Amino acid sequence: MFVDTHCHLQFKDYDSDLEAVLSRAVQDSVGTFLCVGVDVATSRLANALAQKHPFIYSSVGLHPHEAKEFNESVFHELREIIKLTKVVAIGEIGLDYYRNLSPAEDQKKCFVRMLDLAQEFRHPILLHIREAYPDVLALLRTHCTLPIRGVNHCFSGSVKELKEILDLGLFVSFSGNVTYPKSEAIREAAKECPLDRMLIETDAPYLSPQAFRGKRNEPAFLRQTAAFIAALKGISLEEVETKTTENAFSLFPMSRVGEEQLVYPIGDALYVNVTNACSARCTFCELSKSDSELYLKGYRLKMKRDPSVDDVLKALDSTSSYREVVFCGYGEPTLRIKFLVELSKALKARGLRTRLNTNGHGNLIHKRSIVPELAGLIDEVSVSLNAEDDAKYNAVVRPHFGVGTYEKVKAFVLECKKTLPKVVVTFVEVPEIDIEACEKVARGLGVEARFRKLDVVG
């Protein structure tokens, strides 16, 4: 199945027949859609579609045409939308000196603030670049850490500019304009672009392939662009489909429809979805919502059953490119201590670093100390403390073990500190907690404290 990595299905162009458009797309083997925002309103609408359809994901951004409207209020609104589930990218952002619908300086200022959002939320970027490659490249080099996670959407540059984009670590996406008779430069770039760095898109409702030029574009036409690129590169359509789909799922935090997400990358770490069972019901956690599909970023972590060690190992074929493997997910990993031990042994045999994210209830769950079983297998334990005292802990974390759990978790931290290489305690920054008091607790335990915003993971 293809992935349409850039379309605008929330636009009014589809108000009367969206379901038919989606049906035609599926019939033509387009199975996943990234619906792209260009301002506050369309970013909201894109996410509304994503919430309605399991195969649609959304992005948030301010298009360079709209840069003249940018202010701190707009920035705040966009930032709030990014916190919603199934937002997987920041875009459409960039510079457009072809139309110049916003002054160049306004575009640059807006672009830099959008890059700030991408770095804050660790999302890939969707770049719009028209006759502005020198300035875009300069701003990316100044404000981003290489390699940059993102894509130059609807590539319209030369082979030279293609190479500069690739050198930054970005993917390059081609749309229907590669099929136009006058698009020789874009075709040359498509020939040169390595398949493992290529994405495809429709940019619907714009840029219909040549065969449908003059008509409203739609995702079902993606196959036309893919077939054209396959012929251009002298390879099969199936190869273009397989590789561009693989690239899309490697860049964007999305789940394939119908597949359980056993492992999922965040940054340079690969996370293992151990279980959906838990020994607490934290007030801020998706598990506390009975109807939640357990989305984290764009990954759907809800599982019908707990995975086996073999299930996870089959999904770990490419772990050599990750800094560490993290036992996490929506649930408490130590509920499955035998699974953790067996899988950790297999990961250690592969030379991989391991981290356990836990609520610290393992000893309470198993009515014994589990720490000796983790020795030599877990390189770092991250214990979610999430409060500065027992009363606050009970109110925020709501542990199944009731009053006194907080002190038992602190005892678990101290035991881990004696046995394991590294131990940290973590706190989610919710209004109920006192950050200074939490830092004092961590100092008393003699371990590092880490604080994270509720909506930022990784």
C-alpha cells in the first residue's frame, strides 16, 4: 500500500465527497494519508479528520504564504494543536519567494519559530521551498541539529539543490508536477534521488499528474506519479511502492492500519511496547480514559494481547541503528518480569543498551525483590516518581497498592541504585506537583531527576 505523505483532505474541495475520495484511494492501494495544515484553522481540521479515521494522520504549521499573519497568539494556538494525538509532523513550513504573498522577512521569522516548535516536540518537518533554497538551507543549518528529520515536500529544485537537501539528512518528496512536460529539472532530480531517501505525495487538491491535469487532484492519483517515477528510474512500480512506504513509516511516527505497534522509534531510541496492563491509573495518562486508543505521537499502542519475546525480536531486525532499546509503552513493564529478563538477555547478546521505564511497583507486584533479576541486563532504570510526597502521589498516580506505595517506590529506587549502573527518577510537569520539592526528593535519594512536559515524549 502507498502512503500519500502530503495532502490537504480537510480543504473545502472535498466537503461534498470525502468518503468517496478515500474509497477510491484505498481501491488504488493508498492506505495511509498525512493531512497537512497550513494555518491554525486547517491544522485543527486536519487533526479532526485524523481523529475520525485510523488511516489518516495530521501535521501542524503555518505556510509561508500566511507568515504575515504570524504573531504570538498564532504561535500559542499552533503549539496547543501539536499536543493532540496523531499529530506527526510540523508543516507545511518554509519560504516561498515565487509568489511572495508574505514579505520575505516575515517568512523567515515565522519559519524559524516553526523550527523551534519542531525541535521542542521532536517532530519531523514538512518543508515548502519555492525559489528560496539558499535562504532555507542557511536557516536550517543555523537553527537545526544535523541530520535533520523531515522532507522537502513537492521538490521543485535542481540536482544541485537535491544534493544539498540530502546532505542535511532530509528526505525528498515528489508529486504530480514531476510528470509535467516542462519539468525537466525535477525529472533529473527524481532520477538522481536515492530511492531510500524518496517519498511520494499528491499535494491534493493541487498538482494533479499530467493525465488528470486541470482536474482536482486526489490521493487515488498517487499511483500515476509512482508509476512515472518507476519508469523514469528503470525500476518496478512495486519497488517504488515498497521503498517509499517504508521511508514514510521510518520518518513519521505512524502505525500501519491493522498492525499492532510492538516497537516504535522515538529519536535515537527504539521503544518496546511491553503491555497495556498497569498497576496505577495516573490522572494524566491515556490509560485512565476507558475509550482511548492509546496513541503516543502517531503510534497506536493499544494491543489485543501482550507480545511474546519472538514477536518483539522479529520486529527488532534493524536495531543496530538505535542508541538503546527502551521497555516502555502504555503499561507497567515489570508486570511481565520473565518476559523482560528473557528479552533483555537476547538484546544483550546483540550488544544493545537497555533502559527500563517503570513506575517502581515491581517489588510490590511480585511480592519479592526483582532487582537482582535485572542485574547485568538493564543499563538504566528510569522510575516515574511524579510527586513529592505520599499524599500527592496517591492523588496523581493513583496506585493500586494504596497508601504507602510512594515510600516503597523510593525504596525500590535505592535498591536499584546499589545494583544497576544508572538510576534516574522522573516527574511529569503537571500543575499538582511542586518541582522544587521533587528536586529535593531526588537529591535525598542521590539520583538524577528528570522533568518532562506532559506532551513531550522521548
